Amino acid sequence: VQLAFAAVAASAIVAVVFALVSRIPENLDIVGQASKYFTEIQSFLKQAGQTFVVFRLLTAMITGNEIFRNQRDVFVLPQIATLGIYILVLAGIAAAAYFIERKLFFYMASRPNEHRKRLQKERGNRTSGVLLSAVKKETLSFVRSPAGFFANYIMVFALPFAIYLLNKIFASMHTRLLGDQLAMGFNILMILLIMMSTNMSMASVFSSDGKAAYSLKTNPQTLRNTVISKTVIHFALTLISLGVTAVIVYTVAKFSAADTVFLFFSMLFINIGHVFWSVEMDIVKPQYNKYFGGVHIGANPNEVKSVAAAFIISFAFFGVSLFFFTDKMSVAWIKLTLIAAAFLGVRIWLLINRGKVYFGDF
């Protein structure tokens, strides 16, 4: 319930921020309209001072009212009256809280929940396949882990918001051909950096089990099913985030439909390849001693390597994209998608072969 409430609250905040960013005007001229912005800021501050006069008077009680250049008067009638009203309000709130909480305390003390009998409807045992059972287990672990839940939940909203803000800023400027190419390149860089930074947790999918990691050798399912079950939720959230981002790029950045499709698949291939690379790091050199009871007891070198690889891949793909964008745009996107697909293919091949070496099968 707490996670659901927090998720709803975060969604509401994100919606408000999106609404504010959408109000950024096109053809924004900050230098030319500097005087207008300064006047509006001054007007807003003046209106805020008039609206929150109580806080202004409370502040004056501490700092005083300026009489001359180097003299201040603290004890004047408006400030003393404000202090009296402030004390009365606090006393009223304290009294109301006392009487309300007193009644609630006795009600709760007289009805302990541990002695209540709750009738639950019996349900029969339901069996699932090996892979589906593993996916259900990992899903429950993911939902019950606040840290992992919010890390991926934030990624789902952070990526579309960052791309939306970036393209709204670019849309408010007059850009030439080089500017349009740089805008596309920065979209690629931003998507890869945000998306692959969340793959850090994939570099500890096995190590995070700590002393229970021995069960990997006795698990009746193949390593392939284990990897799928531990990454399927991450892939699902990535697809949602990347899909929303593609829609934003298409509508706000005015990418063509073909360019948007190529962008989606090239980013997806790169991200999946990096996920498999991170999992491979944990297979080749697990860090079981860094975890105890599911809690970090030291920095995981695999996670550091995963983040470093994410930065290197992002900037390398960014540089390659800028080089290809000097050519025909449709050809450039095809080349980028082929490079991303080749990267994914190499990472899958290496993961399968490393898995066979360390676990005997995949």
C-alpha cells in the first residue's frame, strides 16, 4: 500500500512537471526579453510578500524593521500582535491534537489487532511451469524491494521527462542543419545514459543472493531461464519507458516515423546488449562476499564496471551517430541500427559461451 501510494504521488508530481515544461514557449529569446522576465519576477516577489504577510512579519520579529541605514526596530506593535496570534494558533493545534489523539489511543488500545480472527477464503494450489514460477518469484522480490522498485520506477518517468525537456528547449531555438544533427545526437546520448545507468543492478543479479548463491548450481532450471527470469521485469519497464520516449520524440522533436522506429530499435538493442554484458560480469566474477542478507557491505566492482561501460558505449555511439548524420539521414539510421544489432548479437554470443563455461549449460 505504501509503495502504491508513493507511486501515485510520484506520478502526480511528474504530471505537474510535464505540464510546466509544456508551457515553454517556442522561439524563446531570453536575452531580448530579459527586462520583461525581470519585471515579472519582481511583481511575483512583491505579490508573494503581500500574500504571505504573516511570514514576513515573523521574519521581521527576528531581523527587525529597518529604520535608518544601520538601525533596526524589532519590538513594534504589528510584530507583537503577530507573535500573540502565532502562539494562540499553536496552542489551539496542540490542544486539538491532544484530545483527538487521546480518544484514538484508547480506541486502539482496547482493540488489539493481534487477537482478531480473520477469515480467509481457501485457495487450491496452482502449479506453473519452471520459467513462469521463476518469473513470479522475481516479480514478488522486485515489488517487495523498495530500492529496486523506485530505481526502475524513476527510470520509467525520468527518461521521457528528460527527452521531453531537451526537445522543448531545442524546439524553442532556431537551428540550422548542424543544429538539427546535434539535437538528434544529444537525444541518443541522453537516452543511452539514462537507460543504461539503471542496468547497474543487473551486474549483481546473482551476487545479491549472497550465501544463497549456491542454489544456482542445484537449481533444476537452466541458466537461460534464470537469466530471463531475473531480467524480464527490467526489460518490460525499459520497453515502456523507451516506447513513451519514442512517442515524445516523434511528436515534440518532429522525427519522421521511420527515424523514430530506427531510434527505438537501435536504443533497445544497445540497452539489451549492455544488460547481457552486465549479467555476464556477474557470472564470470561474482561478488558474493559483498552482500549479506541482501544488503550491500561494500562496493561491487561489477556495478562500477557496468556504469563505466554505459558511459563509454553512450559517448561512442553518440560520436558515431554524429559522423553518420553528415550523410543521408535514412541511411544513417539504418547504419546505426545495424551497429546496435551487431553489438547485441556479440553480447548474446559471449553470454551463452561464458555461461556454458561456468555452469556447463545455458
